Amino acid sequence: MSIKIESTSLKSAKGEDIELRVTKSTRLVFRPEIVTNIKKPKASIRGTFIFQKKKISGDWEDYKTFNLSRLKDSEGIKLEIKSGELYNLITKLDEYYQIYEKYGIIPGTKEFIVSDKNIAEIISQISSEPSLKESFFQSGGVDLIIDIMQLISEAKYPDVIIEKLKYLSVDSLETIHTLLGITKIYRLLELWQVNIDNADEEFWQKFFKKHPWVISQVFSYPVVLFKDKAYIGGKSISNKGGNIIDFLYKNRLTDNLILVEIKTPTTKLLSKEYRNNIYSVSTDLSGAINQILNYKDCFQKEYNQLTSNTSSTSELFNPKCLLIVGNQKKEIINKNLRRSFELYRSEMKSVEIITFDELFEKVKFIVNMFQESREDDFISP
């Protein structure tokens, strides 16, 4: 729950209507106002009771005001406030008093999140007693943590959260970072399972652009995404036929570029049997290999010209080519198919071929490694 306050001057601010009573066509509200009271600083709230009626549009409008000075002898106005309504009003006004006491009048519009007074005390008790910690997690406390993290992710004022996080120890921050990292990897693996038959090449290009570290797991040296959808030459004199590679990665240490081409998990790897349990590669696979080799050839020939007017820190020393294609686990279902595929790709010196399922197996390995590391941390020496 939140309270929105908007300043009306340096010494005043209006709050939101506090709904006390409501029917289908009428309602009674209290409209609070925070003020700076020099004579009585604690007396910082004033306001007005307003009786409203609902318009056809569904909006509320105030009833016409009545001048009390026009009352005649023996006449009066009676406004009854029921016990529940009065309790609601006092509770809400107390929140306004607390806001003024802590923040004063803040220029502009400010939204405050209202929490139970006992929450801080309860969390403090849980943190200090190991038995309560165990009970907290066993009784659904993790769901509460997830809700809190969702609120944090939606925070409009992250500076306040960052300021509080500074008080966490380095070990605590590393633990949270690790848990969030594992969660992120799990989500990627779930996304892979859902899209295992997704034949949309554009989907996978967007996926790897958003998560470039997944491809970086293929290499034994540190790499970073350099450019996606990169033009690498090949246009004719008529300005046609340009080559666009899906991704360019760069070795962090040598600056040498790496060409990465993405197909889909549904792209066929092998064709029909050639003879004696030997299978030919599919036209899609051979075509993809020739495509990336053509990209490499053009890029090498035109690299100096393409980078002559840029401040690029990259180099091009016989660049490595990576092709991500197909699903070996789904297509290579027997020993003969596996032998044909492995014999073929092991002879590919200029192009490294990795299938989608192999790539995500590497991601799964990272999850297992993290989990084993966390389990070791909890084992007593």
C-alpha cells in the first residue's frame, strides 16, 4: 500500500482522499493536508470532510457546499462517524504524521510505501535466532522474499535501496549475487526447453544478443560480444550483395575477432544414408558452412578498408568461425549417425560446429558447478 503526497507550497502538501464510507452512489471522504505548524510542530495535519456523489461517468464529485453561518436558531448539522470509520481515519492520519515527522514537506509529488510497524521487529528476531530462520523458510518465507524482491525491482527510487544494501557484508552480497545468477541460468534453460523446436532464426539471434555470455562459454579464452548484425563487406559496385554476420565476438586479450553464425535447433544436420551406414551432411549444414567461410574470406580482404575510418580496437588474424546449428540429441539417435557427424565436424579446421543442445548443456554444467560450490560452503569443516 502507498500514500501519494503533492506539495502545494513550501509549507503545505495535499494527500489522497481517505475513503470512510461508500455506497453505490455516494461516499464520505476526508481530504488530509500536511502543514508546517510553527507554534505546534506536532500538529502537522489538517483536513476536510467531504460528502460526494457519483457521476454517470463513474467519477466522484463534491456535493455543493453549505454555508453554516446561514443556519437559523435551533438548526444544526449532524455528521455521524461510525467506530470503524473513525478507526480507519485515525490509522491513516497516523501514517501522515509519521511521514511529516521523518521527511517534512518534500517539493513535488512523492509516493511512500506503507508497511506494518511490526515487520522490522519480526525480521530482526528472525535474523537473530537460528531456530526462527529455519521455521521461516519451512513455513513459506521464501515466497515472501520473492514478493519483496519483486517490489524492489519495481522501486521508483533505487538510490534508497542501494544506500541500504551498502550495509550488507561482502559475503552476503556475493551469496545473493550467486543465487540470482543461478536463478537467471535456470530461466534460460527453461526458455530453451520451451523453444527447443523454434525454427525462427530471428528469435535465436535476439536471444543470444540479450544473453551473449551463453556463446562465450564455447571458447577456452575470454571473449566479449563486439557487434551483432555486423556488415563485413562483399558489396558489388552496384551496392548489392553485402554480407551481414550474426555476431562478432572479440578475444579480450588479443582483440582478435571471431565470426559467429546462428541457425536454429530445427536445422537438419545430416541427410540420407550414402552407403554402408555412412551419412551425408544436410544441404542446410553444408550451405551454412560455406556461408560463414565466404563471410570470413570477404572480411579478411576488406577488413582494412572497413576499419580505416574507425577507432576500432579489434584485430583480424585468421579469425575463428563458429556455427551454432541443429539439435544433436534429437537428430543423432544412433551410433552410425553419430560417427558420421563427428567424423565430419572434427575435420572442419576453419569452422567449429556446435549444436544448440550442446551449448545449453554447457550452461547446465555452470548451474551444477554453482550448486556444488554452494553445498560445499554449507558443509562444516
